[in-house]
Amino acid sequence: MLSTEYTPGTPRWIDLGSPDVKATDAFYTSLFGWEKEEAGPEAGGYGFYRSGGKRVGGVGPLMDPSASPAWTIYFGSDDAEATVKAVEQAGGTVRVPAMDVMGFGRMAQFTDPQGGEFAVWQPLETKGFEIVNVPVSVSWAELHTADAEAARGFYTGVLGWTLTDNDMGEFTYTVTSMGSEESSFGGLMGHFPGETVTFWLPYFEVADVDATTAKATELGATVLMGPASLEGVGRMSSLRDPHGAMFSVIKGEQPS
């Protein structure tokens, strides 16, 4: 499961690029009860979402007007420059080279060979998430990819993941970890019918999936899947926010 303790290769942060930050703030603060904290005038409009005073993620304006609104997942790196080289050698694209972020840490952003966008975070003052795995915080990260086999090779080489395949009947779901079941943090899979774009999908834990899904639609979101239950996993639904960014909500099953 996710942890607030820094471990290279695991999700450390998440943020959303939006064409209308004020409208996006209104949606997510209403849906999840988050508070908004501005990062200051030097941050270019970037801000933090908090739950109970603890940071759960960030939001900022889209830097490229042609880009699509999306949540970006940042994975831990001990050396952002080394990760840049590893991505290039593995056939990925560097969208934003390694750079300092106001003393908080260093970041770089990438596109994998199938088109999935992700980033890395090298912590300095800021480790990343201050809360995970509890309602209205991130609890899972999932890659939907055009080529699952190629994605396996790319991400294990770049981020050092361990992969465990699970037969789900109609498809194979691969759990990603740093070597143990306790360190699992996400998964990867091939496209569902109708999917054409490779993308990372964040999951937010909620207390009531059905109520959250209903509220999201009232606020202008579109339901892509669910709510539905999966034995051994939990109840979940996938959504597209009013500007088109995709995310999922889940109430995970508690171990018996």
C-alpha cells in the first residue's frame, strides 16, 4: 500500500493541470471537502489541496494550452538526472528536464513509449504526500496502456518495480511493488475495449463510493465506469471531472 515514508519508485505526489483552476478548485473542494492552500506568487498559480490540514496533492494551470487536463503521478527518485537518462535510454520522452522546485525538491516529467505521462520527485525539504490510504486521499495508481508487455520492461528498468500478475478471468492485472506485497502501490493493464490512449489513473479512497459518484455527477463529472464491486478489492467507480481529467474513487476491502 502507499506510504508517506519516502521510497524510490513509489508514488510520492500527484497534481492536476487545469485550464480553469478556480473552477477545478470548486469541484474538488466540494466533492472531497479539501481545503486549498496557495503556494505563493512565485509558484505561477500552483497550490496545494489539503485534507484535515495535511497535503494530499496539488493543482496548477496547464502550461501548454494544447495539453489535456490530467492528474500527473510523481514517483520517487534519488537522482532526477539519472532518471532522465534512464527514460531516454528506455525509449521514453523527457517533457520537462530535471529542475529545482523552490527548495522543496527536484522534479522531471516524462512520456513513456506508449504515450503515458508521469513524473518523478527527488525530495529535498518536502517528501511528498502527508496523508494516504484514508478517505479523500490517494490510495492507488493504475496504468492503462496500449502495450502492457512493453510497459513492463520500461517501468521496471526506469523505476525498479517488481511485478506480480493476477488472472482476472477476462484480463491480466499486474500489481506493481518494490519487492513485497506490503509495498504494492498500483497496477498496470492493457486497454479495456474502447480505450485508445495510454494514461495513469489515480484512485482516491472514499467512505461511500455510490454517494461520492452521485455527488460528482451533480457537480458536472461524467461516470466512465461503475459503481461496481470487485471481490477482494472493493467498490469503485471511474470518473472524468468537468474539464476532462480522469480519476477513480474506491472503498477498499479491509483484510479479514
